[in-house]
Amino acid sequence: MSSSSVPRRAPPRLLVSVRDPAEAEAARLAGADLIDAKDPERGALGALEPGMVCEIVARVSGGAETSAVADPNPAALAAMATTGVAWVKTGLDAGRRGDIAGCAALAAAAPGRVIAVLFAEDGPAAELVPALAKAGFAGAMIDTAGKTGARLPDLAASDDLAAFTAACRAHGLMSGLAGSLRVIDIMALGAHEPDYLGFRGGLCRDFDRRNGIDPLRIAEVLRALRPHHRDAA
């Protein structure tokens, strides 16, 4: 079979990280596919209080998929799962990467709903995917731990990202790529066929993730992701 006849997957879907119900509604109306609740004041994976996440889920009201960040312990994951989000994300830092099997308790806290977030600064992640699947995780993402301007393509080689998303497909895991992304990153990262590309700072005023989200930037990202589709209303 020639490469030109290999069917292409659908374009990546857009994950937008939000910090409150107002941002969630703006992201939903702008056309985000997955609205992800987290606190940008607390680093790469700062968790919001479950009560706030419940309000975000209510504001989205089924208009998009939802996820939320939880601290990497079973109790926090289980509590976040009760908010009604479809997915719960938690970080696996360098120490936990060395004991993926020991992370099975994290995946078991919300069976079939936990997404492992790995950090680009910790090195290539494709070889970890089989163990993540065996431990019971529903998906895996690569993000950047530092939020000082370095983007995912600055920290991870293209071949490593391609190997990661390919491994996720082979093992039945949902995949995502994130980390200070901008519109200019979409074409190269989309070629790796992740399920989601995640944005926060690139959608905010002055590209500062602590500022509010600009719906016009969401529309710009969606035009790049879906060049043959009309913007979502």
C-alpha cells in the first residue's frame, strides 16, 4: 500500500485549559472540544477545588468534553472524579516514571478515566506507554513542567513525540500533546496524529497563562486545526 493511500486520522481535537466557569463558557462557545479545569497560578498541573470544577462542569452543560487536573494521589483523583468530568489528569514526574507499575493505584481511583501527564523535561516517553496501559490508565499526555516560555517543540524531539503518539495508538490509549503551544506549532504536532492538542497560554492575553482566555485566539487555533471546516459558533 502506498503512503498516499494510507487513511489519515481526523485532525487533533482542541483541549483548552480553564480556571473558572466564565472561561469554561467562553471556551465552549468558541468551539473547544475538551475543556480542562486547572489552576494556572499553581504551575503546570495545579488542581482546582472540586467545588469549582463542579461549577465548570455545570456551565459547560454537555457542550464539550470535560477534564480536570488532580494531585497525584488516589484520594484526590477519586474526589475529582465525583465532579462529573469525563477525564481526570494527574502528573507523573521523573520519580513516578521509574515505577509506573506502582502507579496502578492512581489509575484505579477512577477506572477508565485517568490520564497520565508526563513531562517533556524528563525525556522521551514512548517506552513508558505499554506500562501505562497495563497499569490501567485511559490515556497519556506530554506537557512541559516549566512555564517560562519554552514550548514543547523546544524540549522534545519530533521523532520522540511521533513515537509516543504511535505507542498510544498501538496500546489503545488516548494521547495528547501540550506545553506553551502556539498556532505555529499545530502543523508539525498535528502530523503526529495525537487525539488532542492542549492550549492555555497561547490563548491568553499577552500569551500569559495567568491572564484570561481570548475567544478570538481559540477561533484562530480552530481554523488551523480544521482548515476545511467552518468555525464553531
